[in-house]
Amino acid sequence: MEKFDKIIEVLNVKQKVDESECMVLWKTFLQGRSSYLVFLDNSKTIRDSIRKLNSTPLRQLQIDQRWREQRRIVKDLQNVISSGQNFLDHLKYSHNFSEEVYDKTYTIFFRELRNYLVHNDTFKLVTKNEYNIDQEPKFYQAMDKSLFTSFIIKKAKEKYDCIKLNTTEDNKRDGKQFCEWMSLLKFLDEKEPMFDFEPILNHYIISLNAYYSNWVLSILKKKVKLFLLKKFSEDMKIVNNHFFSQFSESRLRYLRLAIFKKEKLIPRRK
């Protein structure tokens, strides 16, 4: 009889967990994290591809071999940009999170680079090398900005013509987009004709990582009290010990991380 009492007790805990406000929060958190993890995986892939090519001296690869490696980087780049934009759209439209992205210029740069790749199917990278102070060679992938800049100038001119002819409310949206393109052209104008591409990519990845952290903190600030989150975590552990659950141990670690952020990173109101 004691055994059945234990089962009933756990079932009661499971029902409370499934119906709790924390469960709604937790599912929301996992949905947002799923799209973020795709972006994170693609970020690692392109960084590895660039690092691999940069670590190979020019003379050790024939021209066609280096070209294939650069095409691999372009493919990885398309994946990371697409997954990054999908992640931003997911938080904006599915979770109503529209906070400004940190270093927005880099987000605009990659959004438009994605459009450029869709329309042109080309992206010119050139392997360059410089020498450090100790005369050690440094290899990097340089972007030729000329064709991309021409693409943005053409779009900006077309948008400007539309703004002059259009007197509707669309002008506000078109005006915002035109200003973004002009800001991007200024950003490109400050770059060398052939500039190191990897720092731009790193800024973009850092920007979206910060955006994800801000989204997590926004949920934890608004939705649930700390003691309820801790109780939910304890109850989840009880349920997982007795029943098959969709929440694996790795996902429960994310829950403990959320508790840590709630406890340590969010200032308590006095």
C-alpha cells in the first residue's frame, strides 16, 4: 500500500507541474532556445571553417582547393545568417520580443548580405596574409566590398524614388529602411576595399548572443517569482525520477541556469 501511496503522491506532483505557470514559462524558454541553438551550432561551424582555412599556408593549397574551401565558408555563412534571422524573427513574432539588437549595424549588414547572396549567389573572399610584429604570417579571409556596396546603393536609390512618389503611411517604414541602408553604406565606406571579414562576423555573433540573454532575463524578470521557480525545479526532479519525461537532464540544467540568473543577475527590488 505504501508503494501505491508514493505513486499517487508523485502523480499529484506531476499534475501540479504540468498545470503550473512555471511550465508555461519553461516551454516558452525552450522554444526560444531551440532556434537559438541552431544559430549557435552554425556559428561554431563557420568559425571552424574559417579557422581551418586560415591555418593552412597559401602554398599548401592549390587555387581550386582554396576556392572549394572558400565556397564551404560561403555555404556556412548562408546557414548562420539564415538561422540568425530566423532566431530574431522567432522571438519577435512568436514571443513579442522586439528589443533593439546590440550593435544593430552588424545585424543590418548580415541581413542585407543574406539578401545579396539570395539574388547574386556569389560572395568574393580572398585569402590575405600580413606579418605580425614578430614576423609571423597571419592569414585571414578578406571580403571584397565593391559588389555588395553597389547592391546596397541600387536598393537605396530605388527606395528613395518610392518615397518621393508615395504619400501613404508606407513612407514611415520605407524611410526607416532607407536610413538603415544609408547607415550601412557609411559603415562600408569606413572599411578598406578588401577588409578582414572575421571581426565583422564575430561582432554579429556576439550581438545575437547578447540579444538572447536579454530575452531570457526579460522573461525571468516579469513572469515568475524565484521561490516558485525553485519549487518547480524540485518538483520536476521528482517527476523525472519516476516517469518518462520530455525534459532531459541537459534541459533541466538550463532550468538551473535560469534559476541562477534569476537569483544572481536580476537585482532585487528594495
